[in-house]
Amino acid sequence: MLDEYSSVQRIESLIRLVKKGDPASLTQLRQKLGIGREEIAIKAGVSESQLRHWELGEQQPSSIQHTSWKLRLSDYIDEEISELLGMDKGEIINQLWEIMWRLND
């Protein structure tokens, strides 16, 4: 199990990948979270093949699809944050995301 400092560093690095938001970063994020392409594709409402094409840069998702992709991955980070803090998802997570989005790259 990660210590608290390592957990915070991990969450910060994951949020930075979401914030960057390009296909390579989102692919890296999915892999770091240990989530299969199929699971994210289902949650994003696209086929696994379509997601693979996005990740490989062979196709570009629409802005709505891209946002959905990022949000689905963000949901997994929210779960990690709530576990780290020992709390249910809620206002504390919203506040933490607000702070993290304001961080300089």
C-alpha cells in the first residue's frame, strides 16, 4: 500500500494527465489506472475499436466524445481520492479537483 505522500503524488500525476487531455496522456492514464480499453469504451459510449483508433491517433473524437472520455477516466481518479481521504465522494473531491486544475503545469 502506498503511504499518504506517495498517494497524493500519484493522484496529482493522474490529474495532470487528465488535464493535459491529449490521446497519449489519456491512454497513459487508462494504463496507470489499470483499466481496460473495453471498460472505458463502454462508459464513454463508443466501441473498443473506436477508442483504440483515438488512442493511436488514427481518428479524432468529437469534442463531446473527447470530453466524455476524459470524464469517465476522471471518475476513477475520484474513487482513488475518496479512498485516500477515507470519505465518500462529494464536496471535498470537487474542491480538490478545483485546486488541482489551478496548478501550474
